[in-house]
Amino acid sequence: MSDRRLQHDVRIVGAGLLGTSIGLALTEKGVDVALDDLSPTAVRLAVDYGAGRPARDDDRPGLVIVAVPPDVTARTVAAELAAHPRALVTDVASVKVEPLDELRALGADVDRYLGSHPMAGRERGGPVAARADLFLGRPWVIAMHDAVARPVVEAVEHLALDLGAVPVSMTAAEHDRAVAMVSHVPQLVSSVLAVQLTKTSDAALGIAGQGLRDMTRIAASDVNLWLQILCANTAPIAEVLVSLREDLSAAIDALENPGKPGSRRTIADLMGAGNAGVARIPGKHGSTRRYAQLVVMIDDRPGQLARLLTEIGELGVNMEDLRLEHSPGAPVGFAEVSVVPEVEAHLIEQLELRGWRIAGAS
Amino acid sequence: MSDRRLQHDVRIVGAGLLGTSIGLALTEKGVDVALDDLSPTAVRLAVDYGAGRPARDDDRPGLVIVAVPPDVTARTVAAELAAHPRALVTDVASVKVEPLDELRALGADVDRYLGSHPMAGRERGGPVAARADLFLGRPWVIAMHDAVARPVVEAVEHLALDLGAVPVSMTAAEHDRAVAMVSHVPQLVSSVLAVQLTKTSDAALGIAGQGLRDMTRIAASDVNLWLQILCANTAPIAEVLVSLREDLSAAIDALENPGKPGSRRTIADLMGAGNAGVARIPGKHGSTRRYAQLVVMIDDRPGQLARLLTEIGELGVNMEDLRLEHSPGAPVGFAEVSVVPEVEAHLIEQLELRGWRIAGAS
């Protein structure tokens, strides 16, 4: 418990996945955590899981964490600022401008408020899915604003660090533009692509490969949760989508007029810019390092992939990424293993010596 | 060699990745394979790899396989039909209508021709990347047309089966519409999304998660190869993209007018249809079965993932899919393991007993 940075007593409003997970992690570190929720059942469940104790009227928390749905975040933060006039308040909603604007409109004491957003994977599940280690290694955006006082910045940074997250500072507007680009637009594009699959034949879907599967995986996301998120960040999302639609229209014009001078160049330029765009995404551990990929054939039975990875480990090679590919109708699969380029040739040689079939390398 | 179906001597025109891979596989089965290419160097290299022997003027092949770039496929097929008046001819180009139309316009003897398309992963690399097992378990589309004679259908089916592929029959037009939907449109959508990343900040890219990475992976594809493919299938691709643009525009209108009655419903309907579309993609082995996913935390050092998979194997559980998630700046990762729902609870319990931390389940 000596390794904790946060020195405040904490009150958490909202015993869902995020609130309960934060409560679990802070309780493990010896913080006094008071839990509150509109639903007494949710509070009892979170207490049973070890996420803290039920809130009391005489609590005097140093830090209040609001973890309620986006559309009630601002009014809940305002109520907490009023009810606890000495407390610092943060929230964990996945949009940041709208709640801040609402708080200002309500005349709330925003110098004690600082919004934040843990980028913690799947946002589903409720208290039952909560985990103390949900935030380990994830970015935790701290959405700075002009009026904020230093103690609340420090408290939220300490909270993120105590939970094993990586604090990342940006303004609320920068945050909302960033998540529009890296999260909200990809979600909508995946959905819009998947909608086209409702209009195609079973035969066409039968020859689908990994590309389509990757492109539509997140189209299976929860509609109600995403509706709230998207509707709270409409302008930044629309801005990126309009730009995307312009590029899409250029491609459509070129494809509808393939004989027109410049049509091929339009497609080539667009794909070239796509190459450049994807190259900007940082790789593992935030680096922009490129890895070598090799594709190893594996039988589809228990233990085969484990044997492959064990042997890669025995060779002293650290795998940077792993992806499985499936083959409809066949009892074989392919494991795409990413490694630093320096070890690629050695690894291929050694795996082939051990009887593995390398189906490709790049 | 007794297990082979194809009884013809084979001539392969084009010693690239596909031609050389086919040659390797057929030679292994004892077929006489004659290799030809505009480049004598490519032929010599393919022969060195064991893909067959150099073609001779007095060859009388029973089956000619044309494996040249899409834009020279038709004229090459026509030349082969004329040069070998008793031979059956197929090709492996990734578009099928345009070559067939061209052949008809050239007055070629199309009753001896049947186009095909092996859906064989990455289409890059040349003869050096060739593998006899490149087609194992992959769909091999046989693009039927009205004039085709039975012997050529049988020969191409035997070829696909001898190479370990799964023959799938459809018409040339059905094929081109199918690959437009499952391959060409996802490629362009990924590129168009990735283009937007050239216009965003490093800070935004720093909080990107797995969703964006999945959506833009194929945007890194080779521009020249894809330019040829896309430009040979313009109408079916444009048709799907126009439909996609309509859905995208509906989303943009809703996001630009969030207060307008019906706007939220538009977004919800679109995401719901996306849910329905992605559910239509067959899963592993062509089934539409849904799997349970659990997310297991792993340290980022050699052997950790292997140990996890070994233990899953020891528990007798067959993993249906595996996906790794990264965490910028942190020495931990997450393995998302898919299993049949019946074993999920047992697997979670046993893994936790063995000290693994389960970061989530669904």
C-alpha cells in the first residue's frame, strides 16, 4: 500500500464496469472507497465484489469519480461539485467537450473539475465484468481546460498511475477530435461496410477472407452504448466523415469512368495516401517500428499453436504480434507471427528444421 | 503419386508467385510441368525451386494454366488456345468477366477455356515466395460460363483438389460481384479511412486501439497490384461503393443535424443493420457458429503466450481463434481467446486457478 500516489478518500458514483473496476483497484491499494449508484442493487453487488463500501451521508471525499453514462455525466458532476464543496471531481465518460460545456452553462465550480477518459478496451459488461487490472497499460486521457486548478490535475494523474494506466494530457477539444478519428469514425465505417453485407449473397460471403473479417469485427458492437457515444461527439465525427466521403467520391468517379484521363492516377494516389496513413499508427509500445511477418501453417487441433509458440520461445525469439487466419472448409490454419526483422531469417530456418511449414514471409 | 486426380501434362505460363506455387505442388505429385514466362530468368529461378522444367516448342500440354497479371490475361489465354488447339486452358486472375469478354471479342475458342481464381492470401512476392502449400484449405473459385465443355470443368476441379484447395463454382459475373464485396470494397474502404490518418495529429494516433489497427491493416497493401485488380472490376466495385456512400451520407446528415427528429433513429438503424451484416459472415470452417471470448492478461516476455496456450491445450480445450491486443507504453498484453460457449466457464475457472488474470469475458 506504500506504493500508492493518491492520498484522497474516494467516492465513486456509478457502479458499472468502469466504476466498479476503479473501486476494486483502489481498494486493493488501501484507499477508502465509497460507492454510490441510483440502483442499490448495483452498489450491493459492487461491495460484494470488494470494490468498496456503500456511501454514507456524512462522507467527506477528497476525490469524486463520476462513472455514469455519457448523457447524464454533466448533471451528475454538477451535483457532486455542489454536494461536496471541497472535493475534486473527475469523470470517465468517452466524450469530453459536451460535459464541460454543460457544466459551464450550469455555473458549476469547474476549477475543481477535470474530465478524463481511460481507453480501456471493451466498454460492456456492468459490475460483474469489472476487474482491478482493467486499466493496466492503457492510455488514460486527461482532458485539460483553462480554469482547472493544479490539485485536481495531480489527483487525476495519481489515480491513473495507481491504476497502472498511462496518463496522456490533451484539451477536451483535442480529445474529442482524437477519439472521433481513432475510435468513432472507424466504428461507423465498419458498420456502414457491414450494412452492405445484408445485401449480398451467401455464396459471396463464403469466399470472404481475413480482410473483410478484420474490417467488420467492430460492427458487432453494442448499438445503445455507441448511440450515446456518437451522439455526444457529432461535429468532430461528421467532419472526418465528410472528408472521408470526398475521398470515397473521388474513387467512385474514377471507377465509374475508368477510361477518363486521370482515373487510374486517382485510385493510385488514394491507395498511396492510404499506405502513408497506416504507416503513421504507432506500433506496440508506442513505437513506429515495423515488424517482419511470417505465416506458419498449423493443424487445427489442440496444442498445435501452443507447440509453435513454445518452440519460438525456446529459440529466444520474442513475438511482437500474432494473428490467426482461418480457411473455410479445411482442417488447417495459418499463424501470422510478427518479429523484429533481425531475427526473421534465423527463425524461419529454425522452424523449418523443426518441421514447421512456412507458408509465406514478408 | 497415386492420389492425384489430374491426368494431364501441364504447361504454366507466368512464373510468379501463383504459377510457381502451382508448379511446385504439381511436380510434387509427379505431374510433368512445363514452365514459360516472358522472362527467361524467372523460368530458370522457378526450375531451380523445383516447380517444373523449361517449356519446349514440341510440348503438347493437356492443360495450360495462365498465371500472368490481370491486364494481359485475356490475350495470353487467346494465344495459348491458338498455339495448343487440343489443350484445355484456365487462368488464375482475380477478376473473371473482363478476360472472358475479351476472349469472346477476340473470337477465341472459349469452350476449351474456364477461368478460375484461387483465394490464396497475400498476392505478393514472385517466385521466391512460392510455396507448394499456398492453396491448402483456400477456396478456389471456378468461374463457369455457358459455352464451357465438361472436360475443362473437370480438369480445373481436379487441379484445385490436387492442390488442397476447396473448389467453389459460380459464374464469372457472380465471382466479380462477390470479390467486389468481400475483397475489393473492403480494400478501398480501408484505404480511404487510412487517408484520413494523414490529416490527424500524432497525439490522436497515440491513443489508437485495436479497432483502428484492424480497420487499416490492409490499407498497407501494394498499390500497383491493387490498381490492376480494381481497374479490371470497376462496375461491381462502384455499385457497392455507391450503396455504401448512401448509408454514409445518411449517417453524416444525422450527425450534422443531431437535434432533427429521426437523427438518432438513423444512427441506431444503421448500427443495427451493421450488427446483422457482420453476423452473416461464416465463421471458421464455414460455420456461422458464435464463440465465447475471454481476455487473458499476459506479460510481454518470451514464452508467456506459449505457456497460456499449452495450459489451454492441457485442459483439452480447442481454441477457435486468438487475437492479441497491445498497450502502448506498458509491458503487458491481452490475449483474446475464442472458444465454444460450452467450455467457457470451465476454462475461466481453471485458468484463474493456475494464476492467470482474466481481464474480461463475453
